[in-house]
Amino acid sequence: MSVNEAFKALADPTRRKILDLLKQSDLTAGEIADHFEMTKPSISNHLNILKQAELVWVQRQGQNMLYSLNTTIFQDVMKWIMDLGQPKG
């Protein structure tokens, strides 16, 4: 995972809303799609970007894919932000 991929994924408001939903509970793609007025393929695209950035974990649950928030990745992002505030040297 690169911090750049995480920031790219976080730049989109739809993906941030998906992360907010997953903060509350693990959800299937269909359950996530129910919260948006867009096509399921569009939601799938957003989920793939989040998965590539390792912001979400995916596991098969029967015939569904269950998405969950990967909170450990945010530690890397926060470290990068905190390092910006540190003096050089």
C-alpha cells in the first residue's frame, strides 16, 4: 500500500461515505449500494479502488462478498500527516 493510493481513494466523497458506513458495521456490496443512488457497477468500481488502496478488507460469505474497514492502514496515513508537522533534522 502506498499513502498516495490511500489519498487518491479518500479524495472521492462517495468512497469516504462508504468508509463511514463500514465504520459502523461490515456490509455486503448490495447493502452498501442500498445507501446510494447510483448503479451497482459504479459502487463496485468504488469498492475496487478502496480495496486496491487496502482501505477495506473483503471476504467471501456464502454467495456474497463482505466488506470491512481496514483501520490499520489509517495508521500509515496518520503517521505521514504527523511527520509533516515535525521539524527537519
